[in-house]
Amino acid sequence: MSTMIFVNLPVSDLPRSRVFFEALGYSINEGFSDENAISVVISDTITAMLLTREFFAEFTSKSIIDATTSTEVQLALSAESRADVDSMFERAIASGATPSGEQDHGFMYSKSFDDLDGHHWDFVWMDPEAAAGGAPEMTVEEMRANTTHS
């Protein structure tokens, strides 16, 4: 059995978040969705559990950050091609996301956005040869030169 990942994220407006992720083409697992949570099926091994902030707080004794002012995690999803990166990114922006940068290193291409609650997402394409053999050597300066932040 493949290892699955369930990313749990606090959101401020559950119905609005549902519309956003459905607009990106993801389905909702209604069996694990209710007035407290929405189960967004990203792939057969990735699910994003969007929880109301109050419900999310029941699972931790820590403060819940405001993702619009602090970064708690960077979530990267693979894409089949550079064109797919562009297409998914445009759908996210059209659905209310905020662009937050892009990288083009030749062998790897990504575009980033913050979702409606400020959670940071990337759509990433990597050349299959580079993925199999490892990234070419690059200096930090070279990587920075190919990165833009919005």
C-alpha cells in the first residue's frame, strides 16, 4: 500500500474554500466532510483536510497562526508539464488566490500562490531526466537569479 498524506489546514470560511478547491478541479470526499471539515481529494495518495479554525484547535494545544502573515508550510504539488503548471496556477488566481512567485531553473519550473487563507502552494514541473538523476549543480546565486516573488 502506498503511503498517503493528509494535510490538515485551518480555514476561515469552509464553503468559500470548497468552491476554491473545486474550481481547481479537485473533488470532495463527502464521507469525510461536514460543517467542520472538507476532505479535498488531490490525488489517490494526497488529501487536504480543510478544518474550521475552531475544529482545528481541538487537535492542538499550540496557537494557530494567521497564514496571511506567517508561513507554516510550503505545499508543492507536481504537474505533468510546464503548461500544466501555468494552467493550474491561472485557475488558482482566477479563483481568488494571490500569486507569490515563480522559479524557472530549466530542469524545474514552478509557480506559487497563497490560497484564500494564506496557505502557500506551488505547482511544480521537473524534467524527468533531472528527477531521475538529480538536479544539476547550481550555486545559491544562480537559484536566486531564477526566482521571482510577487
